[in-house]
Amino acid sequence: MLESFEVMEVTPEIALSILTNKNCKNRNISKANLRNLTNAMLNGEWKLTNQGISFDRDGNLLDGQHRLQAIIESEVTCTMLVGKNMDPAIFNCIDTGKARTAGDTLDIAGSTNGKTIAAAVKLVGFYEELAPDNAWSSFNKPSHEKIRKNYLKEKDLYEEAAITVRDKARQARHLLPASIVVAFYVLASKRGWPARKIDFFLDKIYIGASLQPDDVCLSFRNQLSAREYKRRGANSQRYLLNAFIKCFNTNASHTPTKKFWAPQDGSNMYQIKKFSPILELPST
């Protein structure tokens, strides 16, 4: 029999029937992969692509187990490409390549630094949607499609932030992950802070020249260079971004601070101080 392909509307009932009666050779379900596919379907992000489901010559499922289970979980009918009468030998060739990352998706969308910006877009989303007191984890991370859409909404701002941070980080690349600083740049910009003010603050962190002993940026910068501080925040982007925002707010309020006290692990996220320019009174 020759291989054939057709586009089908796969309902939750059809998906359940296939997994119950035709699924005998597939691997164990990956919870992370299933969660991502289910969320994409629930959010209306599923698109018809060359990746659908396929069956061998005996009608056994070769590919599409996770997609079918996601249809069941989401209770959403999806349009899929269905391959029939496929050679069973292709089973060992399916899904063996490197998975596309969110950064790859942004590179395709025209980003100059997809990996860093994708991580920053995710952090901005976490901050704006889950702050102040919810956990940030892989269980609530945005899909690649949502990251792409959020990036495209403010593409120029993200690109400006990435270029600025890249140029400044050359002088002290070890201090902070670039994605943390790009996310902060975007968040501060959206709260009214002009680029020159953000640049000035970042220069104090990255360069640290001529800082006064009571400048909070000096203490914060020194802590970022310490092994203990790095270990404390090594596995928490939420923690590092929160500390960065706290330093920025203290600096913006011109509060003399010889010792910067970092937030405790799990502390609520700080709201970035909004920019309020001082209006000069007209001379009399």
C-alpha cells in the first residue's frame, strides 16, 4: 500500500480512540511536552503544520502521541496532517532532531539576539502576569508562540535593550545574566524611564567608576562579584531580577546606602519606581 496524507479534524473522542486502540509502540509521555502542547491548544496557538500524526501499514500509531493526549487534555478539536500506511522503519527517525527553542523562533522573526531576548520576554511576562507573589517555574512558563507574539508587540524596545546591554556587558559580563538586564530595561522603559536614565544606572552597575561609598550601586555591584551572592541567586532568575529592581529603586530615590540588603528568597516582587520628572518652577 502506498503512503497517503490528508488533513483531518481530530476531536478529543477520535484522539482517545486512537490512543486506546492504536498506540502500542510509543514512548512514555513527557509531562513537560504535554503541558506545553495542551497550553498551546487552550490558548488557540495550535497551527496546522507538517507535524501531525501518522500510522504504519497495520494502522498502529507511529507519531503524534503527545499531540493526541494534548487534544484530550485540552478538549479542543485540532486540524492535523495525518499520514497513513507509513513504513514502520521511520519510527526510529521521528523526533530525533534538536527541538526548536524560543530563541530560534525569535531569530526566525528577525531578532538580532533571539536567545537572550526570548529569556527576557519570558521574564517580563512573569513579572507582569505573576508578580508580586506567585512562583515562577516551568509549570507556568509561556509557550514559544506567546513569547513570539509578546516580542513582536514591542520588538523595537526589546532590540534596543538587547543592543544596549550587549555593549555595556562587555566590560563586566560576569555580573548579571544579560536576560535579567534586558528584562529590567524593558520594564523600566514601560514605566516611563527615559533611555538616558536607564543607561546611567546600568553604567554604574557595569562600570562602577567614581561611585561614592554611600551609593547603593557600589554595594550591590560588589555583592554581584562575590561567590556567596552568586550562589544565593544562582538558580532563581526571579530572585536576581527582584534584587536588581530593589537596587534601582533605592538609587532612583537618592537614598544614601552603604550596605545593600538583598531581598529574601521568595520575597514579593518589587514594583519598579515610576519615573516622575521634577518640574522646574519658572524664575520670578
